[in-house]
Amino acid sequence: MPVDIQRIEMDQLPCWRIRNGADEVIVAEQGAQVLSYRQGDAAPIIWLSEEAAFERGQAVRGGVPVCWPWFGDLTRNPQPIKDAYQDQPAPAHGLVRNIDWLLRDSHSDADSATLEFVCNTQGDLPGWPHAVELSLQIRLDQRLHLALTSRNQGTAPVALSQALHSYFAISDIHQVTVEGLDGRPYIETLDAWQQRQQQGHLAFNGETDRIYLDLPPTLYLRDPGYNRRITLQTCGSRSAVLWNPWIAKAQRLSQFADDAWQRMLCIETANVLDDMVRLDSGTSHTLSVSIGTETL
């Protein structure tokens, strides 16, 4: 099958579909959000909720939302990031998830296809007065490559935190492990934000919401149920957020089946807490992740 880029509609959301042979990625213009990624007939790599709603102005559960210019609750961000925003209330995960981005470029060759979306934040985001151009490049070859670039076009420095909030599809949360975290410090947000240290691979037996710090550039999600290992190769990031809501919280989430916690795990490529980004005038920063698989 040839490489193909096509515009499609998913309920209220204009989207773009990339096909490279049997592999497929779907991206919404709203938030420049990757909604799904799969390789051939295998189980999806990026998880999209069975109850996802594709409505304008509403975040879609699953995929890879872009969190920017802060991650999570603004009050938990460093002071320079809180100072950069001049309005209240502050929505969770920033300002760009629910607005349309502009498709600036699309092209393909025999082996890959690329989309580039841009969000000009100056004047479009209430409470955000800074002239920062935000772009997301999405490229599909044998892997999925995401690169989020922030360019400070203003005269004053800007501080921000950010994440590519990736939801991964898994066979069973009880079986999977994340490799590459051994010995790394993390913040246990479920226990008074205490700092701890990871011992061995990370397995899951309850609600998980951790911020890992000082990370290596490669993490692995081992999934014996799907007989695969998902590889995440990152650049421009030293932190990651790992999240699974487990049983009780899953029942309170929107667009989320009560049992969906068993089939998903978030590993979010991020710049948070002390890993926040400081952009001087005229400078840029790129946060990127490449996602691929290998057979166990």
C-alpha cells in the first residue's frame, strides 16, 4: 500500500489520517491531538477510549493530548509558570488542548508521511500574553515521531511546562512493566508528593500517578499479553509522568468505561517541576518522542 494522507471527519472534529502501508495514524485538528496509532492488524499502540466523544471544545479521552504551557494543576507548577498566566480559573493541562491548530504543512515520500500543525498563541489564548509560536510535527515511518517546538518570538523570557500525554494500549495492566526507571527518583503524588526512588522495573497493583525525574532517553513498556515491547525514545526531556486511575477513579472519569483502566497506561514525555523550560527571547525548545515496537 502506498503512503497516503487524507482529511476525514470524526463526528464534529476535522481530522487527518496517515497511512503508511498497513500502519495508520489519525490526528485531530483540535489540539493537534493524535487520536490513534496502530501497526497493521496488531493491537493498537496508542489507546483511544471506547467512550471517546469527538465534540468541539471538549478534550478527547485517549490518544496524545498536548499539555502546554503548563502540566496538570497550574498551582502545582513552579512559580515562574504560574506568574506567566494572568487569568483565573486555570484549566487543567494548559490552554491548547481544545482549540483548533492550523495544518501548516503535509508531505510524503515512498517511506514516510509528515504533518505539521501550528498554534500561534499570542492573542488567541485568554490570560496568556506571550508571543510564543507552538508547532507539532507528526511523522510516520516504521515508527511514530512527535516533536513539539516552542519558539519565543517576544522580547521577554517565558517559562513553561509541557507534556505529550500519551495513552498506551495494553493487554492487561496487571501484566505489563515499564523498564528503564530503576534507581530513578520520582514524586509520589498520591502520598503528599513525597520524593522516592524506584527499585527495579515498575509493575502496577493500584492507582499510579508518579512524576519520574532525571530519566534516561529511552523507556520500554513490556507487554507479554500482546507479545511486544513498546519503545519510547525521547529528546528534550528529563521527566515523565506515569498514570493509571485504577478502579475507583476510573468510575469518576468522563469518556472512560469503568473497566478501561485495565487496558491503558499513560507514559507522558514531559518537562515538569525542575525540568521546566525557560525560553529567552528568540530561542526555541523541542520536546520529542519516537514510538515503536518489537516482538518479545
